[in-house]
Amino acid sequence: MSAPDPHPIPQSVALMLEPTSAELVLNRRGSTVWRVATKRAAYAVKLGYPIEATSEWPAADWTALAPAREGAILQGLGSSVVFYGRWDHGTWNVQPWYDGPDLQRLWAPYRTREGVSRPPLGDALACARALAELHDKGVAHGDVQPAHFLLTTEPARAALIDLALAGGAEVPQRFDFSYRGCLVHYEAPEICRSILDQGTAVPTREADVYGLGATLFMAATGWRHVEYPDNASRPEQRRAIVTGSHRPVNVAGTLGALVNDMLRYDARDRPTAHEVCKSLDQAAA
């Protein structure tokens, strides 16, 4: 199914930013993202709008609220250059643009489905630190995946982006919506079970750690952590995670052992993000 035509940047946002250039970086169902350059800095401009029902997908209204929800969360976390508001089809936000490849792209040279993968520990530590810093603020990300870690390499640092689904932060009621899970490849069993049973779930730090394990596994090996057909529906994917066990972790050394620990079925058995950082820091020393 082809992507819809991208929505242009609303005039009110363009007047505020006075862009010198604008580049479309993402256009998918319910979301359009532009990279906007100005005389001052570069920004990401996110536009949300409702998803219409098709034969393959149900309708969804929450996508229209997601940019404003993320904007409110980022402001609450102390981000100084974040704005959000409404436009004709939903909501928008403006936030700083982060340069750098995402983890999936950065680890492409190390990725292997055969043999043992040996990606850099420093990159994994940077991702774990970014997650731990968010958890220290009382917020669970709710959508941990390789595309949401943007890294610089010298020194290795990670920005954890896309907080629209985060839990634990204050959000104005008019922009809030229930958590219905994220990209299933990175959902913890308890999240999958709750969504299958109730249609919603609550993001947790323990589920984030599971998502980090699944993220590092995917980026290092190219494998989803649980096996199911490529054309499986989301309920089928979630049932596989709830009822199955994860693939053998073919990642070397300390990182492989930590991925195994992060993917433990019982949330109480997983390490915290800070414990992951400590183990990686010691191994990298």
C-alpha cells in the first residue's frame, strides 16, 4: 500500500521557524516528518493526522494527537526548544533535529545471521545510558526500537527519540490517549498479553529493558527476537511472544549475556537499565 501524499508544513509553523530549507524525512500512515533548516538551527517538524480504515488496517485517531503528546512530554522533561499545537488535521510539534545514524544502520557492518555478531560495546552502552537517563526521570519510553536510538560515534552518545507513547509523564488530557503497544517486534510478553486481553497496556521500565534487549539483538543479527512469519498479523505476533521463547542470542561476550538477561520472560528477572550500563561499562574498561 503506497504512502499518502505528504502534508506540507502548516503556515503558522513556517512563519514561526522561517525555514531556509525543508526536507521530507518520513511520510507514513498518520505521520509526516520534515527536517527544517533555519538560520539558527535545524529542527524536526512532526505532523499527526487520523488514519482512515482500509481492508488491512482499522481507523485510528490517536495518531493525530501523537505530536502534541510528545511535545508536552519533551517540555516536561526539560527540553527548552520544543513547541506544539494544533493544525487543520491534527497536531504538530517542533523539536531539535539530531544528526547521526540510527542503531540499525550503524551496526550494519557487524550484522550477521550466521555465526556470532560482535558489535561495539560502546554503542550499546550509549543506548543503555540514554534509556537509564529517561528512567531516572520517572518516564518509560514505551516504544524502544533500533530506529529510535540516534548515535554519534566519537565519543559514543545516543539520543533516544520519539516519546509520543511514553508513560509516567504529565500530559494534557486533550492530547492524551491510551497505550496500545508499539512495534510488536520489541514488545515485552506482559505488554503483548495485556493488549491481547484488554486492548491496552501500561508502559513500564521493565518492558523498556526488554525492548532494549530485542533492539540490540535485531541490530546485531537482523533477527526478530521471536520467530513468526513475515506476514503474521499483529495479534499473531503478540501471541507468539506470549507463548514462545526467544531465538538463541548469537551475540558475543558480555553483550550477548546481557541481551539474554534483558529478554527474560518475567519482568522481575530482568536487569534495570542502570545495571545494564554497569555491566557494559565494566566490560568496555
